[in-house]
Amino acid sequence: MGRGKIEIKRIENSTSRQVTYSKRRAGIMKKAQELTVLCDAEVSLIMFSSTGKFTEYISPSVTTKQIFDQYQKVSGINIWQPHYERMQDNLNKQKEINNKLRREIRQRIGEDLDDLTIHDLRGLEQNMESSLKTVRDRKFQVISTRTETHKKKFKNMEETHAKLLREFEGRDDEPHFAMAGHEGEYESVLGLGNGGSHVFAFRLQQSQPNLQSGGEFGMNDLRLA
Amino acid sequence: MGRGKIEIKRIENSTSRQVTYSKRRAGIMKKAQELTVLCDAEVSLIMFSSTGKFTEYISPSVTTKQIFDQYQKVSGINIWQPHYERMQDNLNKQKEINNKLRREIRQRIGEDLDDLTIHDLRGLEQNMESSLKTVRDRKFQVISTRTETHKKKFKNMEETHAKLLREFEGRDDEPHFAMAGHEGEYESVLGLGNGGSHVFAFRLQQSQPNLQSGGEFGMNDLRLA
DNA sequence: AAAACTATGTATAACAG
DNA sequence: TCTGTTATACATAGTTT
């Protein structure tokens, strides 16, 4: 090639190395393109110069991603498999835990009891009894706190009202308490109403989206090497 | 190149296309190798012939994975980002669902009730009451079934025994029933024991492993294009 | 089908502006 | 540092073995 036989050996002069790189890069790019056109080949050529400059040729019939995928398939090396597998594992673990949790809740709702032994059922019953007691206690605690507060408020208002009455004494013929309208609220606080709350128990009705991945992407078969 | 100016145009004859491919492939591989040595470049050349045959050249100083990673970094295109993101999303969704389920269970166990309003508490209580009733019903149902079965078995054995007695009549002076040893089992079936089962409620104690991934692998920065 | 040959066009090293 | 020129080694299409 060129004047005098060339030795294929690292060019020590950095400048002429860069020049040579530019020229030969153009040459090899052309070759790649010719190969693509002449022979219907799919070619991916990626080059980084010693200074880190990046150049690529890719056959117009494909994308670099396709080449990478194909490379992995053919070479048997799934470069990103470790990540992918790890994530998939995690996903599966989460799903498994999820299912267990769902099942537990269903059993606590009274569904899906068929698989349980009498022993299990007795355990569940006892557990639910004590849990129910805890919830009940908590409810009463909250109610009593609220009731106490209301009592205080009420007393306060009574006093205020009495004071007002004293201030206005003589003016009004017939004093009247202005406390009506609180009874309803009071009642609701005490839990006498029974328009039950349905906040619980059906959160888990939300359909679980199909989270299985793989396959539909070009991630290949992900078989083990 | 060669005898007569060659047109760079798809070779229609399949055989000579393959031959040309072989020859030129060798040529371009040589060029790639020369570029590597001469210019300190990092070169990745991947080719698939029209028949699908795979050939690659890779500079000895690097691995194909490194080239791919570098390619993604430089080109700003993270080829596998969509999968990765999608999986991460799924994982997060699963975790979220998981946490909700855990919380629900905790509340059904009587923990984590502080955030609940009186309304919620009343709903939870009612729900638990009815669920408990369902569980209790189921338990009794199972017990009665088993009891029925045992009764039948018992009756059957009694008859068998009576038959045997009749067959052996006259031989034995004093007939004795061989039914001892069943009482214990019977009792346990009837739920009289109270060495409670602890099957429930603490499945969710299993620690949730840290499933966050990314970063530690060479997956690059995964920033958006 | 694969290897060898060879005539000829290409790529490019060295050089010049 | 780029652009152009040129001599020459190289790659290779077509052919033969």
C-alpha cells in the first residue's frame, strides 16, 4: 500500500497515527458499505480512535440494536442477562410474596378457607378474635377521647352562654339555649349510625396487571450460556 | 479491484455472492486488524452474511461488551433502557401493592391503627366481625363433617367388633372392646385442646430483601435520551 | 466446492502546497 | 492541520486447477 512496503506496527508519531486512522477509517467504512451492498450482508462496524473518537457503520437494512441482539443469540453470550435475570428474580419474588399476602387477607376475610385444617382454622379464629378485640379497644379509645373533648367544649359553651345570659339579663324575656344542631354530630361520633364504612377489605380487588416480561421485547431467549 | 471495473451492486448469483462475501470478509477483517494495530483503535466488526452466517472481529484490547457499553454511552442511545425501565416500573408497582397489602394485614391484626378515623375503625370492626363469623362457621362445618365421619367409623367398628364377638362366642370368657386410644384423637378433632396454632399472621414477618437494582452493573447511567 | 492464479482497479503512505 | 498528488502495494473479480 503506498510508497514502500508498509509495516503493520503501531505508529508512534501521534499526529501521523491520527492521519492514518482517518484515512483507513474511511477505507474500511467503504469496504463495509460495499460488503453490505454487494453481498446482502448485515454489517456493524464500530470504531473508537486512540483519542476516544467514535465512528460507526451500520448496514441500512438493520439497526445496531438488532445486530447486538443477533450477536447475543449467535454467540451464546447474553451480555445483559445477569441484570435481566436478577431483576426477573426480584420481580418473581415480589409476586410470590404478594400472592401469599393476598391469600392471607382472603383468609382473614373468610374466603379461600378450603385448604385449611381444623388446626389452622382454630388458629385463625383465635387470632382474629384477639385482633378484633384490639381494633374494638382502639375504636373505643378514640371515641372516648373525642367524647371527652366534646364534653369540654360543651361545658365551655354552656359557661359562655350563661355569661352572656347574665350580661343580657333583664333584656330578654325568655332565654333559649342555642345548642341544637349538635346532637346529630354527637351521635355520629358515638358510632350509633350504621351506614357502615367499606374502606377495607377490597383494596385487593384491584386487578393485578400482567407484569410478566420478556419475549415481547427483542431481549432474545435469555437461555443460559 | 480485479479484472474490469466492478460495479458496487448486489450480486444476483447466490453462489458467487457467497464467494465474494468470503473474500471481502477476509479483506475487511484484515483492515480492521491493521487499524487496531497501526492506530491503537478499538474496533468491533460484526457481520452476518445473507445466509445468516456470523463473523466478528474485535480488537484484542477490548471485549464486545465493553464496545457495546461504550457505544451506548457515546451514542446516547440506551438500547435496553426501555426493558430495564419497564421492569423497574413493574417492580415498583409490585412493591407498592405489597406495602398496601402488608398494611391491610397489619390493620387486621390490630397494628398500625393510628391513622384510621373512627369511621374507618367502625368499618374495619364490622368487616372483621363478619369475617370472623365466616371463619367460625367454616370451622364448625369442618368439625361436624369430621365428627360425622368419625361417628360412622365408630359405628362401623362397633358392628365389626360385635360380629367378631359373635363369631368367637363361647371361646372368650370376657369380651373387651379394643377402642381405647381413639379418645385422644377424637378430642383434638373436636377442638378441645388449646395448644393454639400459630400458622397465621406472621408470614409477613419475613424481611423484605432490598430489591433495588441498577448502578452496580455496567448498565450505564440509564439516563433518558 | 474450494484453492490458486493473475490482471487490474483501489487504497493509501509519503510527500507537497 | 487540511487538501491534493502520486507511486506503489494491496485487494480482489474473474478465471483456472
